[in-house]
Amino acid sequence: MADTPSAKRQRSSKDVPYELIYWPGLPGRGEHVRLLLEEAGAEYTDTARAEDGIKTVLAQIDGENLGDDLNPPPLAPPVLRHGDLLISQTPNILLYLGPRLGLAPKIAEDDDGIYRVNALALTALDGLSNEAHDTHHPIATGLYYEDQKEESKRYAKEYIANRLPKFLGYFERVLKGKASGDGPWLYGGSLTYADLVLFQCIDGVKFAFPNALKRLEGSGDYKGVFGLYDAVKERPKIKAYLASDRRQKYGDGIYRHYPELDEE
Amino acid sequence: MADTPSAKRQRSSKDVPYELIYWPGLPGRGEHVRLLLEEAGAEYTDTARAEDGIKTVLAQIDGENLGDDLNPPPLAPPVLRHGDLLISQTPNILLYLGPRLGLAPKIAEDDDGIYRVNALALTALDGLSNEAHDTHHPIATGLYYEDQKEESKRYAKEYIANRLPKFLGYFERVLKGKASGDGPWLYGGSLTYADLVLFQCIDGVKFAFPNALKRLEGSGDYKGVFGLYDAVKERPKIKAYLASDRRQKYGDGIYRHYPELDEE
């Protein structure tokens, strides 16, 4: 396939800060993007902290937005702009940033590492972010929680009993496998963005289901996973970030704490 | 980040057929992988057509599988093996195959096209595959449909009323945008794997909700989307494939036809 029209233009357009376009007021899916940028010490702007930032978000997802010459319109935030490039979809943004920020193997003909990291990130997002969201919105994103509360209780019960142990157990297995290498990380013995994704997912479910997570952590069955969580949390740049006002507080986003959905 | 251990080994290991490891008996998520391989005329094996192929699937997702020296274990099929590489997660497999099969821009420092294609594929899979699955399993994958039938009716009603038009409308908008280029395709004026993904998603929801899709197609609001669907279907290799016994029949997979979930 021939170069896309962007090929030449973009060469000169990438020496600029990253621009994260995401809802203010909650960590949400944008938080995964922030953690990469913060760990790497990258220069970036964030609509969550810009005056009228929400207008930028709304303009991107407007039903009349057709994108531009190079970029299709996004359906939903997070959106990343970097020079001429504008892309959406959390795992896609991470895929773009990871190798550039030293948080994944470079994409190269002789190194397939990026596909292994991407698979781990996608799996964490599936089970510990998307499904965690569905615990309070099992019927429709467009309805209020209160209008699907009974279904939420049923979903959350199954989620805590079956899905959480399934995904935690999976990542524990990944950490036991040889491909994870030495140390606390999921792949190749070095920190990758998959570790940051898993950290944020665990942080989110800890907020949403504190009782269930306390029991699961206490079981000792997932020492690797919770060890990874602690190891990310102690990284100097992450630690400083989490203590800063750049870190958004949990609220009405993906991870919500409704006591009636947690175990007793 | 340094080369992963795989870098040297894999150079000599890629001149082999692709191996798709997926459930027999339904198109499922594996179908997206098949469509790329078929359109490209690539050589591949498929556990769905191998004697005892299911044993290969089950060995991969076994709770004791720790992966190998290079590859973390997969959580779920589809899995792709190519030489030393073994990866899971549908959009990740498509990302790997797309550029190699001429169905996406090559991944290169001076061309960001792949991230635009990946975003489109992820969005189609989110709304028209994952959510379509949830119409008959809104509460838990581990429960039977019959045990979540009432919730399914409510989910499907919302899905048909709000989500289907949202996603169809989104792709219609992408097709109207300049980044789609000329012709029926989503990105850059050429067929990419995002088109094949959208084709299969539309084919699936047509099977699941024939009445709703007939109405939506008849509305004339999504001429681009249904035009793309027809254009993919008429591609010689896809046409031959769909008529062959390599194409699995719909059954108890992602796309299921329960008349009570469709509109009247």
C-alpha cells in the first residue's frame, strides 16, 4: 500500500507537545494515556485541566464533525492530537505512545514485542475496565444507574464471583510465565505500558469494590498482580503524579463506588 | 527499550503459514482474522477445520498454560501463531496481519495511517461485535441466555433504538469525511482491514436483527455503510470464500438470531 497523504507532512509536525482531549472531572479512560505521559515525563496538555476544555471534547465528538483531510472523526474520547495526527480509542493511543515514550518495544520488522504488550493491554481493558463499567451500566450507557440498578446488582455479583478472579488469575499466570522476564513486570523484564494499564485497572476496581478487592488481595492468590500494582505506585514520577492535582478524582466514570454492588 | 529476546530468532521463522487457533462451529471473532487472510490469498491453517482442532484451542486457554519463553499465554481465542510469535486479541491480530497482507499502511515512522485504521477497527468491534454479543448476554458470559432473557430483551431494545444508529451513523460520517478518500472505503481511498471488520459486523447484525437492519438500511441514512458492505461482499476472493465451506455458519456465537430480541 502506498504512503498515505500524511506521510510527508507529518515528518515536520511531531516536535510538539502531546494533546490529550478527554472529559474533565474523572480519571476514566483518559487516565491510561496520562499515566504513560507522566511516567515518561512527556510534555502534554490536557483538556481536563484547561479552561473550557470540555468544549474541545464536545467539538470532537459532535455529530457533524467529519474529521479533516488526514483523520477520520473520533466517536468518543479519549482523543490524542500530536501534530497532524488525531486518533481515538484508548488502546490505540497507548499503542502509538508506548514505543515513542520508551514504554514498549519499538515497532520493527525484527521485533514483535509490541503485539504482545498490546494484547496484554487490551485484555486488561476488556476485563478490568470495560466490564467494570458494565457493573453499573449493564443495560445501556444512555440510561441512569438508578434505572438499571437491579440488573447492576446481578451483574456485579457475577463480576466479583467469576470475572475478577478470572482476570486477576490470568495476569498472575502471565507474571509466572517466562515471557514476563525477571522483576515485577508483565513482559520482557522491563516496565511497559501494559503494566501501567493494569495498575490503573486495579486501582479502579479497588475504588469500586473495596471489600471484594481486600478479600482477593488477602487470599494470597494474586501476589504478583498486587506486587505489580505496588511497584507502579512507588515509581517516583507516578508517585508524584498521583499526589498532584493533575490526577483526577474518581467520580461518575468507569469506576464508581456503590456499596450495594460490592460484597459485604 | 532494548530488543526483546525474540528479535533475532524471529527473522528466520516467518516464512511459514499463518495458524489461526479458534473455536470450530461459528464465525465468531475468528472470522475477522479469516477475512483478512482470505482477501489476501494468504496461506493459513484453521483449527475450526482441523480434526481435533478444539484440543489446540483448549490447550492454549488452559488455566495451567504459562505461555513460552517469548509469548505470554492468551486468555481467550482467537489466537494467531506465526513462526515463533503467538498472539491473542482480535484487534491485535488484525493489527499484526493488516500491514503484512497489504490491508493497511505499513507501520513506519513517517506514516501514521495504521493508527487511524486501528481506531476504526476497534470502534466497529466495540459497538457492532462486543455490544451485539451483550444483547444476548447482558449479565454474564458464564450464564445461559435463558437465564438472562428478560435483561436481554431490555438491552436489545436499547441497542436497536440507540446504539445501532449511533455506530452506523458514525461510520457513515467517516465515509463522508475527506480522510476516507474516494470510493467505498473507510480510509485513504483503498480497502483496509477496517472495511473487512465493518463488513463482518454488519453481516452479523443482519443475521441477528434482520427486521431492524432491514428498516435501518431502508431508511437511506446509511447508504455509505451498506454500500461498503456490498462492495466487500462482491470482491472476488471474499465472494468465493463466503460460498465455500471454509466460512462457518452463524450459531451460538456473538451473533445469534433470537426473534424476541429483534424488532417486529
